Amino acid sequence: MVRKAVANHQSVAHAATTLEKIRLVREGEELTGKHKVFGAAYRPLKRDEPSPTVTRSGFRDFVHPAEDRCCTVRELARLQSFPDDYAFEGRRCDTYAKSRYVKQTQHEQVGNAVPPLLARRVAAAIRAQLLDRRDQEWVREQQARFDPIFRILDASYPHDWLGNKSNPLDELIYVLLSRRAREAQYQESYRELARRYRPWGKLLDAPEDDLTELLRPLGLATQRAKALRGVLSTIKEDFGRVSLNGLRRMSYSGAYHYLRSLPGVNDKTAKCVMLYALGMPALPVDTHTLRVSERLGLVPAGTSPFLAPRPLDAIVPRPARGRYHILTVLHGRILCTPRNPRCGECPVRDLCPTGRAPGRRKRGANPRTQG
């Protein structure tokens, strides 16, 4: 059997003078004079002592405890609890920098990242703070209510396609166009936009007046044109071409955070791309999903679109998230409409705390809650 090489485990070649300094550091000699800076930057590891935390400072921070060389990136990554299948590729996204990408060495990436084991502990502590015992009891109650609601809606709406796209960049543009626009309008605008400018790289060279005129039926045409160009320019800078197929190789978290880093992409938009184009178990919360979930009592009344994803992710099982989104969109369009919902025809009326019989409003209910 051929053993597969471990990524990022290539040792850096050292000059003869550097090797001499490494030997002195390992032997405990104090470097003085012109070598004093070297002694402060390079730290020898010892077998019988805990390793200090790897930091970004220094190109080669740690000297190997048994060999006359500095540790490889993989050895540093192991000290930080990174698994061996986690590869460092030489740079990472930094949205806080003046430019979108700051070129970093692989050593710097290890030093900048939060060690995975520490991250898990911190996340568990935060989750425990956010979800106290009362919250957990509420989640369990809602999960028990969700199951029969989901089964009934699933049987009531066998249709499972809303016109979304299987290509991630197609889907991103489709969802961006759908914001604050009627379904017929944004679908027609998408078809015309795709006819003229797909592959989407053509859109970057499109005359501004032509693009604005095409988007005018949707409203806010100038802002929409600028937003589309900004997203496509960023994607081209990141991937070297106008394509999001690279997301297919990313994890759920990696794809989500990359999409959210794009200008103008919110939680719902990112999760639509992940659900429809990447096949990931994401739950986009659009106006229909929020309205239906609130009326069914699955999220507290008055929950904002920004806070709704958290309780819904806790209630809805991962395998059901995509289907639940589709069901709530269909139910919200057909029966559970913003105004004058058709509660008399609703298949889950008996499970709905705000449902009402035809011609009657349930006391204390507010079936016209807007999403």
C-alpha cells in the first residue's frame, strides 16, 4: 500500500548560518549581538514541556525538539489541533483589510486561526449561555409540534420546485434579482439577463445604461446593477474566473461564510444558494417562511428576519430544512397569504394557534402578521 503524503509537511531548506543558530538555540545558548533578534523570534520546543501557542509573528517560530530545523506547517498545525486533512493553501479571506485578500504564508494562517479544539469549547460555552434550560424546554416542545405540522404540509404539497437554479452563480443572481420584486417580474428579468450576458463574465463588460434599462422593471435599477457588478468582480478576484463552482468543494461553514462575505449577500441569499445549488441542508428564512412559522407558533411572535434562523435551525431537523422551506413558500403563496389567509382551506388549521374558521377571527390571534 502506498502511503499518501501529508499536506503542508515540507521542510524549509535552511542556510548554513541559520542551521548554526538553530543548533545554538536548541542547546540553550544565548544569542547575542547581531543574532539577538533571532533568539527572540525562534523558540525551541522541548519534549517534556507543553508547547506555547503558535502565533502569526515570525516566519519560522518553533525549532524542532529533536532535529536541527524549524517545524513544518503540518507540525505547527498538529500543535494547534488541526486534523491532517486540513490543507493550508497560502492565503485566506480577510474582509477587515483594506484590500479583500491579504497574502499570508501558511505559517501565518496557522498562527491566525483559532485552534479547532478551543473553538469547539468556546462554541459549546456560548451555546450553553444562549440556550438556557427554559430555551431548551421550549425547543423540545416546538420540535414535538413541528413533526405533525411537517407531515401534513409535506403530504399537501407534493410539488418541490420553485424555479431555483442548480448552478450556484445562476442561483445567486436569481435570488439577488428576486429581492423586493414580484415573482413574474424577477423571473422575466433573469431570463433576459441570462440570454444576454450568460456566461456571467459578459455582464462585467456590459454597457451600464443597457444593464440599468434591463433591470428597470424591478425598481432600484441603478443599485441592482452596481450590486451585481460588485458581486461578480469579487468572485472573479477570488476564484480567477466568474464562477462559484469552487464552493462545491467547501464545507457547509466554508461555503456559508464565503457567500456572506460577498457584498450585499445576506443570510437568506447565502442559504438559497447552498440549498438549491449545492445540495446542503440549509434553511433560508424568507418572508413566507417567517410568516408561516410565526403563525404556526414555531417562532415567537414579532421575531425579526435576522433572528428567526436561530430558533428554526434548532427546531427543524437537518434533513427536513430544505423541504420545510419549500413547503412554507408554497403554503405562504397559496393559503397562508399576508392578507386574508384562507384558513378554512388550511390543512394544518387544527394545529395552528392563529388559525380561524371561515368568517371568524380567533380571539387574540393576529392572522395578518406580516413576514
